[in-house]
Amino acid sequence: MSASGLAQWGPPATRDFLGAAPSPALLRQVVAAPREENELDPARLAALRKAMST
């Protein structure tokens, strides 16, 4: 999912929409989430990474 991919369905995505400047609280949530969520394991993360790169 890129900005150009999103733009084909509507107006160009803004920096705010894309999250170009995440807050410190959001960064903490991103780092803490994998430890708290037991549904995320290395195999699922690898599958997600593979799906996003195609």
C-alpha cells in the first residue's frame, strides 16, 4: 500500500492521512503491541511481510 496506490481511488493522500509524523505515544503502542498480542507470532509476521511485498 503506497500513496500512489491509494491515490488511484480518490484524491492524493495527505501526509496526515499517511501518518508521516507519528506521535511518541503511537510509537510506544507499536513497540508494545507485539508483546501484548498473542496472535502475532514470527510465522504470521513473516506471512504478512511476504504478502505486503508482492
